[in-house]
Amino acid sequence: MSRATPPSLLPVRPLPPALPLGEALRRARAARPTPPRVPGYVQDALAVDLSCATDEQVFGPQRTARAALPDPAAWGTYIVQALLEVMGGQRPAPQVLRWTTPEVYAVLARRGARVARRSADGRRSPVHRTHVLRVRVCEPADGVAEVAAVVQHGPRVRAVALRLVGQDGKWRVAALQVG
């Protein structure tokens, strides 16, 4: 077995001469490049400053410009038909959930449930098909459309008004009034 040489018997290498502090700092700065100036927040794949916006503003429904939305007259005709079928109990309310705001959906679901209870009690009124006769559209602002529709429900003619707002690339019913 060989034994290791004790540290005190190893040959001594001479150290380089000492540098003044200023020279050492200058050499250290010259050896590493200066990083480019970056803002106070940096993330690797996603740089988002969340300090100026709430979670609802960043992750909630986003407004959509009119240019990115379908024709409000044609879409209004379809949605008026669907909303009246929900209120008449001919269509389940969850089918229009994504096309309405929570407030409008609550009113529709309540009215549809009331009609369903009446039909379960045997007090069902005769079923009349609702037909949309005319639709007029007014666009007061970008991404907002106000729709006035004339509908025929059996022998009666009624008016329906809705306010559509562009959210997340589609129209959503924000207000509904049936006359």
C-alpha cells in the first residue's frame, strides 16, 4: 500500500503577484458581458404584467369588435326563435346557456321551469309554434347590437327586444324584453 504524501511535504507553487482592488474589478467587468436591460418582471415563456389588471379583466369575458362577429340580423333571428322556445317549454334552457349572460339565463330558465310545472299539473295550454316575422337591428357602439323582433305566437303578435354584446368572438344576449 502506498501512503499519501502529507500536505506539508508537497512542493509549493509560487502565487501570482497581488493586484490592486481597482485593477481586479476592471478585469472582472471586462471578462463578463453586460446583460441587456430588461423590465422589472421577466418570465421565460410568458411575460405578463398582472399587477395592473384584475383576474376578471385578464381571464374573464373579452369584448369582441364588430368586424369579428357574425351578422346580427341573421343571428338575432335564430336566437329570438331559440329564446322563445325555451320560454315556451319546447326547448331545454341549457341549450342557450353559452349565448346568454347569467342574468338573462336565470330569467329564461325560471320561465321555462314554470311552463314545465304547468304541463306536469295538467294545465298545459295549447302548443303554438312561434314564428319570427321581422327583425330590425341598430348598432349603437362597436360590438353592441340592439335587436327588435316581431314574432307571431298562435293568433297573437308580440314584440321582442334584445341587446347583444360581442364577447369571446360571439354574440351574447345581455338584455331581453318580451312584450
